[in-house]
Amino acid sequence: MIDELRQKARELLETGEVDLVIGYGEGSDPTRTMPVFIRRPEDCEKLVWNKYCYNNLTSYLTWPELKTRGKRAVVCKGCDAKAVVVLSKERQIDRKNVIVIGMACEGVGEPLLSKCEFCDVRTPKNCDIVIGPEITPLSKEKQFEDVEQLEARDPADRWEFWREQFSRCIKCYACRQACPLCYCTQCIVERNQPQWVPTSAHPRGNLAWNVMRAMHLAGRCIGCGECERVCPSNIPLMLANKKLAQVVKEQFGYESGYDIDEPLPMASFMPDDSDELFK
Amino acid sequence: MAEFKLNEGRLQELITKLRDAGYRVVAPVEEEGAFVFKEVTEPGQARLDVLRTARSIKEWFFPRVEPTLRYEFDGSAVRCESGLPESPQKTVIIGCRPCDAASLPMLDTLFDWDYRDEYWFRRREATTVISVACDVPDSYCFCTSVGGSPEGTAGADLLMRRTADGGYLLEPLTEKGRAIIEAGEGVLELASGTEEVLVGEVPQRFALDKVKPWLDQNFEHDYWKEISYKCLSCGICAFVCPTCHCFDIQDEADLERGVRIKSWDSCCFPIFTRHGSGHNPRPTRDTRYRQRVMHKFRYYVDKFGVTACVGCGRCSSSCPIDMNICSVVAGVAELAESSK
Amino acid sequence: MAEKEWTPKIVAFVCNWCTYAGADLAGTSRLKYDVNIRPIKLPCTGRIDPLFIVKAFEQGADGVLVSGCHPGDCHYTSGNYHARRRWIVFSELLRFLGIHEDRVQFAWVSAAEGAKWADLVNEVVAKVRELGPFTAYRELDSAEVVS
Amino acid sequence: MARIGVFICHCGENIARTVDPAAVVEAAKKMRGVAHAVDYKYMCSDPGQQMIKDAIAKHRLTGVVVAACSPRMHEPTFRRASAEARLNPYLCEIANIREHCSWVHDDKGAATEKAIDLVRVMVEKVKKDQELYPIRVPVTKRALVIGGGIAGIQTALDIANGGHEVVLVEKTPSIGGHMAQLSETFPTLDCSQCILTPRMVEVGQHPKIKLYVYSEVESVEGYIGNFEVKIRQKATSVDPKLCTGCGACQQVCPQKKIPSEFDVGLGTRTAIYSPFPQAVPNKPVIDRENCLRFRAASRKGIPVEECTVCGKCYEACPIEPRKAVDFSQTDEVVTEKVGAIVVATGFDLYPTEAYGEYGYGKHPDIISGLQFERLASASGPTAGEIRRPSDGTVPKSVVFIQCVGSRDNAKGIPYCSKICCMYSAKHTMLYKHKVHDGQAYVFYMDIRSGGKNYDEFVRRAIEEDGAVYLRGRVSRIYRKDGKLAVLGADTLSGKKVEIDADMVVLATAIQAQPHTDKLAQVLGVPYDQFQFLSEAHPKLRPVETNTAGIMLAGACQAPKDIPDAVAQGSAAASKVLGIFSSDELEREPIVASVNENVCFGCFTCETVCPYGAVEEKEIKDRDGNVVKVVANINPGVCQGCGLCVATCRANCIDLAGFSDEQVYAQIKAL
């Protein structure tokens, strides 16, 4: 697979179809990889592909530093590629100028990351090039099990759980920076007139921050789980994201990252949406 | 100076003794799969074998959130109350590594430079630091490249070295250190001098003396762009770093009362240098990451004569995209070589 | 400050066209309802950001009431439809975080439903009174993380 | 530094009874930024307003908070006062301590505390208020009138005679509405046709009225002064430009048994028809449901052009060389730009089928009031003779039943239909005048005959024309040897009564035109649970709707008789003429705007905006290269709902008058 990837990348650069390939390179230890930005065909040897290719490289697509006049290619796992769908829906990338190289993937990390246990895009979708064999998708039936487990506990418990979790947030914003969909040029927490979200990393500020973040990702989060992976305090951020993904799926019949033409659920409505909640 | 012996399995007794002596004992403790310095409530929690905690010990002197001032409005008058800790709790941090300990004197100079920061020093005075020499360093360690050592004593009041028989050798370095020995009486015994201590090797990864001259000459260099494109601009490196000390001050107030809060900040955040006008002198990742390196290896040296990096390797090991400061600086050293 | 006996503090975010007018009607009809409600007027439920509610809790509210035009009757035709999706998701999140659903009530009150407004306020205040003060939120204070 | 003035109104006793103004003043004085606080008996009175003006000058106020009644009442008053004292009117805010406080609470202490909170909230808001200036938009001086009944006709004529173009849209083939179906009208008994027809003709010939019959409004975009309306012209299958209205086609049409809508089923019409002789325009249309050719074509599933069935009307059409009859015609959607809209869609009758106690409309001789009008009308199926639909005999006794459905919660119609008392009285007279030996009985709940010469009219029916009025309900009606036995109660005598009637006339309830709700949603105007359209204020703005530029006329708002409908029609017209009296309109500056530095062009705002107010804007660098595309909001189109503001994740959109800063300050004040 890696040879095919390097080969494809080389072709893309040689033919001038793209002038930048964003991929994975060797990391500072064997259990890590680091993003590489390749502009010269001969550098394609630097590309690697293994079960430590965690990062969702599509986050780089929205960075001004990496905007080029020409086309860019990005190496994606199936889960990462879902972000491309949302990014083009939200007009952050021009799909015509991005070549998405999808890598068939049986999961990353050891032990496997939990997201990989319910992966239905082990052979990536919505890609321009797919490298690797067809891999049968896994069932998503149990994908919300962890959410339901927490749901099963009583409210006071849940509150205590989250209070403790959020109290460990140090406001390093790695969750935001790693998220391919947190592309705002100025995050609302950086908005100080008014300061809706307290900047301090105290529980009150942390709760506001994480509530706001979950809401901003509602109906958008594609479940790559980068926010949770990079969190230095190991806060289970995906629990909240998944909860809202579940609500959006059950209430509005929408799953993020699959269909380019479907309208964004939080920017559209049906007159017959549920009215249960309302007195 | 006389050394003392803590035999295998007696660490918990020592901790109990220290607590009996009125110390708040802080040590590496597991928290959600990560190790952080926390107050030890059960002696068994202390994990002196942990090489690298998620965050350094700095938060015990320079908390990530610190109310410096509380105020209340009374008509047109304002009533203020300082957040300065009157007499911080007597504390002992046990189990930090020599690199963390070395960061303390380094920050002392900063916090006592143009004005003396009592928030820092009151906690410094109330706190005793017991470091543990590294018997098994890992590939992220590079203390030796920045003037440190796996058994360095800088900043520590007492140094513990692992012994082949599973115990520890304790070497008091200051008055505070000796006080620990006294508190530990009954658990500690005089060392025989025949103990075999285990201290690991940390290879030197770059020649520090090459680095600064190159930095002095190369504020503008493609190298910065090359290495920093992948930076996510998050604050992890700064927040886990023992020597990063930048902070932001914000008021959180309503109509009746408010609090002025000091919070950790990071030069990698895009808004770190954004002006009120919207202009940002460090608009891109390379300019921000360059600042991080320059501050540690050039500006700090110019100002205080020391490098503001202790080689703990935390920023590298916890960086989401595997940005490795050691290899970045090693790269600088190479460039310096080749440019000769 | 002097601790007096607790009475619930409910902040209401209401739309200008239906609920605010409905509350006006309750007034002109001299209907009596619980005093512990503090309405804030906005043009439309579509204008109401979830952060308003978070901020209200930070500010010590024990409960929040959000109300606007009935679906289909939005003065701006679709503002409340969008708001409805927003609140469906947001209320689930709050519940998931362990905030009792009675702390935040969403409703549709038209300009003609003065009586409904009065009943609604009474019901919301009663429920919150049952839950007691929202100390859990107020205790999320900065002091906690200072070493 | 803010210098806010706070003015507490007692509203006589209305506020002062439950809120202690002095306490509120004291509390207000302690609020930061409050430079002046005072209370007064009636702030809205001239002296009250003068206090505010003087204070603004004396204390150099930067903002004003008036704690009084609902802003709906006096916000304009106090903002005007502020403006007169050279304080931007949008720096004046109202704390509603009457409707939202003194009137709804009893405990004086608690109510006062609440009032203080409400004042504090507004003080904090006003500190964040910005000076705002009205937005000026051009006015298209053309009006759209929806509905060609008497209300719509009146409106159209008044506007047109006022010198402005009118687009009049009517759903049926002719204007005239229900009034055209009536025989005589109360209280003068002059013939409906005789007074209506000239008006209809005037509309048809008016140079400034563009008439769309057999048409419906499909969509409305835009805002006051600048509406864009799409109108669907249903295919009439007759080219109006060619047709002379000779009627030859109707003579030959073989489909003669179609119940006539105009005669409410008592008469018949052909498939190609014009609803009544005086129709305007007097051009027939082909009812494609019933036309043999169209039915055959759809049966065979072939285009009607290829169908050869019947076609008699085509042959009969004398127009040469191109015939006026044109089977191939299709629906057309035309777009009209107008500056104001008047809705006059009128009413409909609750169907007789809905009344089990009155035989579900099964019995031919139990008819509705409107059917009776057709019987009594000279142009009706019996040429004005009162005859039983069943056997054509002249009924010697007729029972009129009022409040059929109206004021009957069981039928879900709690309201009074307003016109039945009068027309039932009229019916008894018409009947007596035509059948001298006949006897009319009226069952009523009570007589509502308010109006000029109305009660006199009813008395005449009773005293001169001998109608027997029985106060009571009819419990049931059943057949009894060729007659209808009407069982009822006379609550005055307390006796049961049974009347053998030849005919029964039901004064069925008035309801809104079906699908008024759909139209209301197209127009964006509110409506009540009976689908009657809602006026902006039940007393003070009975003609306008809450949507600027859209007015109401006639029974679409509530049951009305002709004089009321005409009066409201003229009122609506005068409102429209008012709008057209200036070239530019001033609009509330409550609109959203985008912070271009922060916007990153996801255009979620564009997808949610109900008004299409969001446009793309290119940001260019010095060399003219496009750096980014951001959202831009057209202040002329924006209606200020703020949906985009709450949708924008980066909060780079804000809404004047309800800005984040203002809301934040309000929440912080609680």
C-alpha cells in the first residue's frame, strides 16, 4: 500500500496536478507519525502508512499558511475523509482543488481506538483516489453504547462525572486546534466583548467552553475523535459529541460526513420536527 | 554531606511521617490514565517510579488559574481583597525529576527580576522539593543537552537515588531537605556508603553552544516555515512545560462583584499577540513557533544567562502532531555546523 | 451579602411578537402569576443563543424559560423552526450533562395566550422550587482549582 | 461615562398600587451610571414627557429608561420625546413594570423588587445601546389587492382613484364575491347587483387597475415598499384578448347539468361558462374537470391538442381566423412588483352538511341563507320567485333558524357571525313581499342589530311584515307528510313549539376562506385559531398586520357585513396611500451586520435567512486579488429576526438593538 501511495503522490506532483501533498511521515518514535508536507516528487519517500497514522490531516486544508494557488492532495483515513464532506458543504474548501487520497484502513492505535470498532468507512468514501483493498465495513449498531451507559446513570451522577472531567480541562485548546471543523478565524472564546465563554480554566469556564464546543459541532462532528485523542487531560470529549450525533440522527435522520448535498441539520428544519419538548 | 537510606517498601511510611510532621505531600498520582502531581491522600498513591508526569510541578507554585484580586462594588466605592496567599500550606513535593526541580531556580530569576512576585515566592518558601534521579530515562529526555543531568541537584532540597536493592539513597541539599530527614526519623537510616545507585544515561543530543549564535543570526530563515507548518497552535507544549511562564489576566465580574484572574497563556495561540486593532505581529505558525524556540534558547539567555529549557521532553511527548523540540534544536545546531 | 430566604430566580427569554405580547395580554387581563420571573425580550426565538442560557446559570439563575411563537406562526416565518432544532439538541446536551430537565423549559406562547403564559410561569417556578436552588452550578467556582 | 436617566411611571394607580415607585427610584439612584431618577403619576402625559426632555438637557443624559407600561403602548411616545430633546431615540428603553409586573402580581414587596430588577436590566441594556438611524428604502407605488369581493373592489378603486396602480387578484373567473350573489341588502333593501355592478364595471375598465381573475398568489418576497409577488394565472382555455363574451360557446356546450357555484347548487351551468351574466370580466372559462374533451384527453392519457372529442364550443366560437377558445392554454406564473399588499380574501359558509339536527343538508328544502338569496334574486334560478327546491311549489310557511353553528362551541365556533340576525330579518321581509299569504318564523338566541337603522329594520320585519320571532333553539326537524316538522322551544313562553314548515332556511356560520392559513404563511402574517387573519392591534391598528406593508380588508379578518367590509376596504386603501405618499420609507434600523474581519464565509447564515438578505462580498487585497468571500447583509431586506446571529458560530454577526453586548449586559444585570 505504501508504495502505491508514494507512487500516486509522486505522479500527482510530477504531472503538476497538485503542488502539495499532505501526508504522514515518520515520527520521533516508532509508535508515532508526524504530518509531512511534500512539494517535491523525490520527497514522496518520506510518506509512511501504518497503524499510528492518527492525525486527521484535513484540518490542514483550512490553514492560510497552507493555501496554495494550485491543487493540494491530502492523505485520509475513511473517518478523516468525512470532514472533507462538511468542509465543502460549508464552503471552506473548493472540492475541485483538493485531491483526497483515501487509505483503506483496519483501524489505528494499539489497542485499537474505540472509533475504529464501529467504522463503516474502512474503505473510504467521497475520495478521489482510494488506495488499498476493499475492507468490509463494521456494524455501527453499538456505536452509542458508551453514551447510553452514561445516560443510564442518574442526573446527579452524570453531573458529578462531567464536573470532575471538566475540572481537569486546562484550556490548552488542543481539542479545538486538532478539530478539522473548528476552522473559525476567531473562536468565540477569543471574543471578549462580550466574553460569553470565560477564558479561565476553572470548572465554570470549562463547562461553558465544552458545552459551547459540543453545540458548535452538533450535526457537524464526523467522529474522527481527534479532540479526545489530543486532550492532555484525557477528558472523554467524544462522549458529548457522540451524544449530539445520536440526537441529530434520531431526531432529524442525519449523519454527518456522508452526503455532500444533504442540508446541514442545524441550518435547516422540517415543519414536522418533534414538538414534544415544548409546552 | 551525610546520606540516608530508605529501604525498599518503606516509602509509604516516610510519606505518613511527613504528613504527621504537618506537610501536605504532593507526588505523582494517577488520574484518568495520566500521572500528575497531586496531593497524596493515601500514601500508596505516590508513584516515584513515574518518569514523566503529564504536567510539570510548576502548577504548585504558579497555578493555571489564580485569582489575584477580588472586588465588590458598593455604590460608587469599590472594596478590594488581594488574592495573595497569606501563608501557603507547608508542602513537600516528592518524586519530581531533576529537570523539573531545575526549572525552579530558573523561574526564580524571572519572578524576581524587575519586581518580586510574591505569588510565586510565598509558595516557593513554603514548599520543599524532593527530586528523584532518573534510573531509566527515555528517548524524549535531553537534560544533558541543556546543562542538566539525570541526577542534577539544581532546585532540589533533597535528592533521592534509586539503589540496586530497590531502596533509595537520600541526600539532603538544603535546610529544608534536612528537615525532611528529621521528619523521616525512624524510617530513614544512615547510609553505609556501599549502596549501589542506579542512574541512567541521557546521551547529549546537540551542542548547545552552537545553537544561540545561529539563532542570533537567523530570525528570518526558511527553517522556521519548514518545521512549523504542522504546528496546531494549541497550548499543550507551553502548559506542560516546567519553564513556560506566560500568563493572561482577565476580570470576571458582574454588577456586584468581580475577580481578577491570572491564567496560563501560550505564545503558540494565534491571539497571544493579536492587538486591539486586529493586527497580529505573529500572524502565522512559523512566527509563533519561532518565538517559542527563540524565547527559550536566545532571549532568555540574553536576559538571564540561562537557557529556558530543562530537557524534560514533555512538550515533545505530548505534542499532538509530534513536534519534537529536541530535534528542532538539534536541527538548528546542524544548520550552525553546516553554515560554517 | 445577607442570606435571605431563597426564592427561585427564573430568567425568561421570550420573542417579541408572540410570547412578549402574550405576557402583555396576561397583564391587561389582570391574570396573577408567580413573581419570580425576569423576562428578557428578543425579536425571535431564532435570536436566542444557547450561551444565553449558560450565562443565565452562571449568573445564578435557578431555571430558564424560553418561549416564542407557535410553529408556523413565526413573525419571521421560520425563526422558531430553526430554534426548535437548536433547543431539541441543546436540551438533550444539558440533560446528558446531568442538568435536570425542569431547570430549562421551552414553550410556545402566542400573543393570544395570556392565560397560558400565566400558567406556564407558575408551573415552571413550582418545578424549580421543588428542585431547590441550583447550587450545583453556582459551586462551579474559580476557587476550586487554585492549589 | 454613562449618564442614565430613569423615569418611573405610576400610571395613576395601575402601577403604584402594587409597585412602590419611591422605592424603585431609590434603588435606581444607587445603580452605577444612573445620573437621575424620578417618578411621576403619568409619564406619557405632556408634563411627564416634558420631565424627560428637561432631564435629558439638564443632566446631559446619555440614555433614558422609562419604567412604565408595555413598550407596545408607549415606546414610540417616549422615543419621540427623547428625540425632541436631541437624544437618539434608540437610546431610550422601556422597562415594562405594568403588564409584566404590577398587573400580574399582588405582593407589593415582591412586585417592587421585580420592578427594580426590570429597571436594572434596562439600565444595563441602555448603557450598551448604540445611536441608530432609520434605514431609507425606495417605495414601489403599486399595490396588490388579493380578493375581488366588495372589500377588495372598494380598496382597489380607492387606491386607483388615488392615482396609483393596483394589481387585483381574484381566484374565481369573475370579481364580485359573495355580494354579487345577494338579492337585496339590509337595511335599505336596495338590490345588491344594482349597487355592485357599476363598481365591478369600474374596476374592469379602470386604467390603473390590472385585473387577474382565475388567479392565485403563489409567493411573496421582499418587504414593505418592495414586494415581489408571483401570481399563478390558471388556464381559462379562452383567450381573453380575442373573446368578445358573446356567449355562443356556452349555448352549445353539451355539459349542462353542472351545479352552479354561483347559485349555490340550486341552478346549473355548462362546462365552458362565465359564472353570472354581469361577470367582470365577462369572458368564459373552461372548467377542465367537467369538459368532455379534457376528460377524454386525460382518460386516454394524450395531450388535449390531439383529442377530437366534442369541441362544440370551439366550432361555435365566431371569432376568425384564430378562435378565442384555446384548449392548449397552460397555467402562467407572472411576477409583479408592488409596494403594499391588501388581503381581502373574504369568508365562506360553514356547510349545511355539518348539522345533524338539521338533516345534514340532505333535505332539498332545508337550505342555507345564501341559497335563499339566490331564490329571492331576480337573476337566480327561479327568476326571483320563492319556490321549494324539491317540487317547485311556493312555500306557505318558512322557518328561519339563526346561529346555526355560530356561538356553538360544539361546532367549535364560539364567535358570532355578525350578519345573520340582519339577513334573516331581511329574508322574512323578502319572503313576505313575494309570498303575501306566507308566514315566516324565526328561531333566534337573541337579536344583534347594532348599527344605523338596523334595529328599526328588524322591528319592521316583525311589526309590518309579521314575521314570528321565537326565542329558542330548534332541537330537530323531520319529514311529516310533505312538510318539515320543526321542533323547537320558545323560551319566553316556556312552551315547546312545533311548526309545520314548507321550507327551512339555516343562517349558517361564517368561517374564513379555506386555506387562509396557507396564504397567511406565504405572506408572513399571523392568524387566529379560526384562520381569520390577525390585525396588528384589536383596537388601535385594526387594518394593518404585524408585517409592515400588508393590510387587511373585509371578512378575512372577522365576520363583517357590507358597510363594515367597505369601510375597512377604504381604510386599508388610505393606509396604502399613506405609504405611497412618500418616495422613500423609513424603516426600523433593527438589522443585522457582519464583522468582515472575523467572517470566514461558511454562509450558514445565508441558508437560514428567511428573507434572502445575505449576499456574498469579496474582500480584496491592495492588488485587487480576492482574499476571501464573506457574508454581507442587505439592510433593506433584513427584517431583524437575528436568526443568523445565533447561527453564526464565530459570533461575527450582530443585531442592532438586540446586540450580544446588550443581551449579555441584561443577563449580567440579573
